[in-house]
Amino acid sequence: ILLRSIFSLAVITFWGSGPSSAVYSYVSRCFVRRDPVWIISDGKDKFKENFKQSMIVVIIDVVALFLSMNAISFYSGMLTKTGNMFFMLLTSLMIIVFVLYTWMHYYIYQIMITFECTLKQLYKNALIFAIACLPMNLFLTILAGGVLISLYFFMNPLFALILNVVVLGMFTRFPIEFYAARKIKKVAIKDEDMPQKDTKMEYFPNLEEDDN
């Protein structure tokens, strides 16, 4: 139960949870930019605005999580059973893909709430950020993972879950959102005063401004 609780919360922390993550990303971005934000009213608008695309991301995540966990389990099991190094290669490859896909989620929702882009552009640019910012992504993963594991090992699982949701998100997901928002602003946004969703993202880092 403990491991399942940690894993479930880790998935939400590192991969997000659809429209609610879009809202959290928007609020975090406003803090980074020091823009005024009304959490309830603005959050409601962003929830509706990004609902369709973020739900598609969640569906893809469910499929990806199921397939990747089964693939890693199967290949590692075959490695143990046969000792064939080919299965070690496949297991390592799947773990690398899983980690990269996880790091993509550090940027997916920030890109979603900042740019007008297709699903293909969303994932492509998130992948580029995941690879280009590898050292910082690794540090953020260790930081958030360390907080989650420490929390659950030293506290009652139910209390730890409640505490993490209410308070400790600032120590897990917020540093990720803070870094992603700053990185995207620095690398991808030309105009600091450009309203959100007023930019068409083609291929990172080339951005094409709307006629609006």
C-alpha cells in the first residue's frame, strides 16, 4: 500500500493530472512573471480553455504508463530468466524512454497554457526541452522524489498524502513549474508583454507571432 501510494502520487507530481495541472501551471507562470492572477476566476477560465487538450494528454499518459510498466516488467523478467544481455538493452532503453517522457511533463502544461500549438507540436517541443535541460531536469526529479519518499517513510501514508496535497506541492511540483516557466520565457518568448495563448509555436525555438 505504501509503495502504491508513493507511486500514485509520484505520477501526479511528475506527470500532472490534466486540466487541474494546466490551472496550476498558469498560476505558477503568473507568479514567475509577477502578473496579477485571480486563482478562482482565472483558474476556472484556464480549466475550460485547456480541458480538451489536457484530457487528451491524460489519456495518452494512461496508455503510455500501462505499456511502459508492462514492457519494463516483461523485459526485466526475461533478463532474470534467460540472462540474455539483449533484454538488458531493451530494459535500459525502456527506462530511458520512460524518464524522458516524465521530463517532458515538466514542460507540457507550461507550453500548453502559453502557446497555441497542436498536440504534435506540444510533444515535440516538450521533448526538446526535456533533452536540452537534462541536468536541471535530473536535479528537479531528485529534489521532488526525495521529498516524496522521505515524507512517506517518516509519516503515516494517509497523513502524508493529505500533507503533500495541501502543503508540500510547493516543494515538489512548484519548483518544476517555476523552472519551466522561466526557461520557456527566456528561450522561447520574444515579447515579455505578449498575452498568453497569443503565440503560435512551430518548432522550438522558432516562434511565429499571431497577427492579433
